[in-house]
Amino acid sequence: MSSRKSRAEARAEARRARAEARAEARAEARAASAKKAEKRTASTRKKSRAAAVEDETDSADEAPAAQQGGDKLTILAGQPQTTIARGADEIVDVMKSAGLDIEAKTGPIAMSQLTESVGGEVAILQSDALEDARREGGPTLQRKLTFIARLFNQEIHIVARPGVKNFADLEGRTIASSAPDTPEGRTASKLFERAGLHPRLLDMPPATALARLGRGEIDAAIFVGGKPVPALVDNQIAGLKLISIPYKGALQDSYYPAQIEKSDYPALVTSDKGVDTVAIGTVLVALDAKPGSPAYKKLTQFTQIFFERFSALRDGAHHPKWREVNLAADVPGWRRFQPAQKWLDNAPAPRVSSMK
């Protein structure tokens, strides 16, 4: 009996190892694809800057590129395979159905892409990145940038192996995270800094992180994204669990209280009461174009379609996070794009105030 049990366990371990190896291979392939996409985006930005310099040389009196560009509007969507990227794609789908010529671009977002008229006219940014930009850019940046709407929150998920009991137990531990130069990676780093914890953060794709976590090679992995995060929904590695992040102290200054339910991730949440965590907001921002300019007209059309057809984003075919958006919510320290404020002022109250 002992021999048969041993062989059965060996076969089970072999199956798990093969599944983990396949997951890592898929993750590496996705990471390679994402890097290629980022290189293409960087090349496009470089060409755009060169073209802008050439235009300025030809005519110093001409308006900035975003004021004179073609009919197509670009929304910057951040890192590929994130909740923000999916949200941008879904906005694009709604806009195209209304006849607007628009595209979404993924890759690192520099504030200059919006404020210096290169790269795009609209972007979805995390609220902590926007706040950092406000502190660094001051009134000058606030004059160049506006917001159209506050969007959804993204929960911070920390998945841990057996033996890690709580959030404080992460001190000095090895934790997988997104790359440090991404919004998600910066949020993870700042979370621990504000909590007074000092883990060792390692950059790795989600599937690789979960596989190494299952083998006990790391202690935890942190994911920033609107629930449900696909990598966690698909997790088949036994023994892992989501741990609570207490909403207290310095975390109250930058995050919102949130909860992850057992129904969100049945394999990772053991308590029927769910897991308490914190979340970071996202904001739809836009270049504050000059009224009457081509860019202003494009942004006004975009804004009107976004508000008028917002209900389409809240159906079952789109990310469930859209159902949490309150279009009337404010973003402290920032001005709302004037056509967006005008639409809200004229809209029937239930269309905006009844949303959660």
C-alpha cells in the first residue's frame, strides 16, 4: 500500500510539474510579446517626436501636433494584459460603434505624451501616478491636463504560500511583482513603503509567479488589477491563499478600502467573510486642448459619446468593473474637461448618481 501510494504521489507531482512548466512557458511567451509591443510603441513615439521637431522647423508659428493632427484620436492604455488595457479596448469598441476614429496604444505612459502633444490625447492613469505627477509638475501640469471621469478601482491582491500568516508577516520576504517601471510595479513598491515593510520584490510574469509560489521558491506575489484578475481565476495550484491588507495608517492616505469575496476566487479565499484589502483608483484624463482647435473638437466628440453610451460598457459583455463607476465622482486637485462638466450639469440626476 505504501509503495502504491508513493507511486501515485510521484505521478501527481509529475503532472503538477508539467502543468507549471507549461504555465511558465506561456507566461514567458506573453512577456516576450509584450516587450515587442513596447518596443514598437517606443519606436512610434520616437518617430512622432522627430516629425514634431521637423514640423516646428518648417513653421514656428504652427499649432502643436495634437491641435492639428488628423481625425484619429489615440487613447493611451498602459501596460498590456492589465485591467486598464482591457478598459481602453472596450472604450475603443464603443467609440467605433458610434463612428469615432480611435485607437488604443499600450506601453509605458509618460506624462509628456499628453502634455507635450505627442503620443495621444486621452489616457487611463492610476490615481497614485496622477497624484505623483501633480506634486512634481505643480500648477503648470494642472493647467495642461484635465480629467473626463473617475473610473473604476483596482484591488491589490497578495497571494501567499502556506506559512505566511498575514500582511505584517511579509517583512523581509521574497515577493513577485510587476516590473518596477510599470504603474502596477510602482503601486506595489509604494504600498509596502507606506506600510513600513521591506520585502524583496522580484519582477516576473503572473503565471511564473504563481508557479514559483506553488513550488515554495518565493513567499508571495502581488497583483494590481480590477477583480477578477484572470491569472488568479485560472489558478489551479493548491495551498495558495489571498491575505488581508489592513486599511489603516498611511495606507488611508492613498488607497480605498476594498474586499475580495470568496465568489471572486473560490480557490484562494477560504473564509465566507472574504478578504479585506485596499484598492487604487483610475482616472480618464485628457489634454486640455484650446477651445475651437481640432484637438478640442475631437475630445468633445469623444466625451459626448463616452457619457451618452456609457451604459453599453456596463452590460455583461464588458468588464464588471464598469458597473462600479460613478460618472459624477470628482478627482481632488484636478479640473474636469469643460465639455464633460457641461454634460454632467445637463444630465438627469439618476443617470449619474445612481451608480455605485
